[in-house]
Amino acid sequence: MNTQAASVKAFGLFTLAGLFAAPVVAAPETFVVDPNHTYPRFEYSHFGYSNQIQRFNKTSGTIVVDRAAKTGSVDISIDAKSVDTGYALFNEHIQGEDYFDTAKYPTITYKSTAVRFEGDKPVAVEGLLTVKGVSKPVTLTVTSFHAMPHPMLKKDAIGANAVAKIKRSEFNAGKNAPHVSDEVTLSIAVEAVKQ
């Protein structure tokens, strides 16, 4: 083999090796909320006797994550009429005008404005929570986040838990405060499957 041919072959091998060694550039991934494993809950003090925890049964939306770029977005819709206290009469009561007023405002939304990362995991989501037509900035603290292939669906999936505190009076739903606490703890368990 002559010197020129050897140089061409060596260059080709070097180039091929470089291609395999090049880092994979991640792209944003979109995940659709799994409504069967996503339940926003809210907790409040009931006359100081106990902390009551209620939930919503119908949630939809999308989550976009780019772990390499450390960016993302969250767009969630909650059916306010799906509130579940375990007691049908109370479900109707808190859907009234003094609380969720679901006749006029059937949907609660949360739309992110920023996602903060530590390493390749989101640790907080800043966004606007809209309840009864009132939008307020709310930061969700992400207490856990996992991204892995779903063992049953055979698709990539993510899951997270997040918490925040709000004052319901800021959303025109403050009746009976302070006997029933104005401060409410939001706790969200979410799972989502890659599109």
C-alpha cells in the first residue's frame, strides 16, 4: 500500500471514530399527561381540627423537557368539576360561587414561565396558576423527578411530585377564612408519556 492510500485510509478511520465519539445532542421531548396517574391535591386546615386533603380526578396537558439544554415547559388543565372530597354533597358545595364557581370557571390552568434545573433534573417550575379567572404567579417545588422507559407501555415516560403554597383568598375563594385556613398546600403527582 502506498503512502497516499495509507493516509486516506487512516483519515477515513479517524473521521468514522470521531462520528461515533461525538456527543449526542438532546432535543426537547414532549410528554402527554397520563390522566390515570396525575392527581392534583389541595390541603387546608379545617377549623384547626385536622388538615383535610382533597383532589381533582381529571387532569390533562403536556410537559416539554430538554435535560441537556436545561429547559422545559408545563401546560396543565384541571377539570374543576372533577373535585373529589369523598362526599358528593361537599363536592357540589365547593363548586359553588364562593369557592371554585365551576358554572362560570370550569377549568383551572397552570402554565409555566420558567423551569429551573439542577444537573439534568428540574427542581422548580415558575408559572401562572389561574383559578376563577384570576391568574397569579406560583412556583412549584419539584420534590422528585424520574425519566425512564415505562415498563408496561414500552415508551419513554417521566414522573414527578411537586408542592406549593397559595392563599385561596387571592383567587376570590376565601370564604370562611380564617376558620378554614386561607393558606392551601398544593401537592401534585404527575406522570406523562412521550408523544
